Amino acid sequence: MASGNPLHILEAVRARRGEWVTYLEALASIESPTTDPASQAPIQDLLVQSLRELAFKVRMIRAYPSGGIIVAT
């Protein structure tokens, strides 16, 4: 893990650039219009899974008319 040194953080981020790009492409490729709550489930599932892998406690809050809000702590 990178120390608090800005150069170490930058090196750590650059080392994982490919992973970040792939992840962002996956997020961007999922259709999730605000006006169609059901269509938001795939992107919410991906985000929830990713957050849980990072040891966050995740819960969903229903929110009309959207598909809800992800809360991670």
C-alpha cells in the first residue's frame, strides 16, 4: 500500500491505471437513466459489489423516482 507521500500515491495509482480504466469503462457502458429505476440495478450491483470488496458496509435507500441511493460506510 502507498504511504502518505504524494509520489508514492501517484506511483500506486499509475500502477493500477489499467484496472481503473477497465472498471470505469464497465460503469460507463451500463445504461442507467434516472427515469427508469429498474435499469439502474446492474450498475448499483456492480458498485455495491466493489464497495463490499473494499470492506465497506453497504445499504440501499429507496428513493422515488430513481432506483435508490447507495450508502457505504
